Amino acid sequence: MPRLFTFAISLVVVGAALFFATRIAIGAAPKPDKPATPAPGNVGGRHLASEGGPTWGPRREVEHVRAARRVRSGALLIVLLTVLGAIAALVIVICGALLLSTLRSAVQ
């Protein structure tokens, strides 16, 4: 019975962690950054702007992220967290087995 209780608690904790990670990943898109320098026309770089050179300004691509891409990112995040959790659990079990076998051989 205690093992079942521990398993249920661990499932709730992992589920809550996945829920919050997914919520953060699928949350609202970040606001675009302000440019570090003003547009070239204001700095005396009119020749760059007239030649079709790079224009400095905030990127607007972040605002147009599709919902399908966010869901796909959330699914990938869930898979990555699950794999990392399984690897961490495997490492903990192996280390515990090594420690237990070392203690048993030391006692004998």
C-alpha cells in the first residue's frame, strides 16, 4: 500500500510539473524588444536606408506565432521533460543500487 501511495504522489507531482511547463511554453508571446539603436535615418545613416540596407527596428515575427506551432512546442517540451525525468530516475536507481550493494558488502 505505501508503494502505491508513493507512486500516486509521484504521478501527481510529474503531472503538475508538465502542466506548468506546458502552460509556460504555450503562454502569451513575448513582447518585441526595443531596438538598441534608433532607426538609421535618425543617426545619420540615411545612405544605408536609401540603398536598401538593413533597417534597425523591433522584430514583429514573434507576434504572429500560430497556435499549431505553440501546441507542437508544448508537446515537444512534454516529451523532453518525460525523457529527462526517466533518465534522472534511472540514474537515481542505479546510484541507489550501487550504494546499497556497497553497504551490503561492507557489512559482511
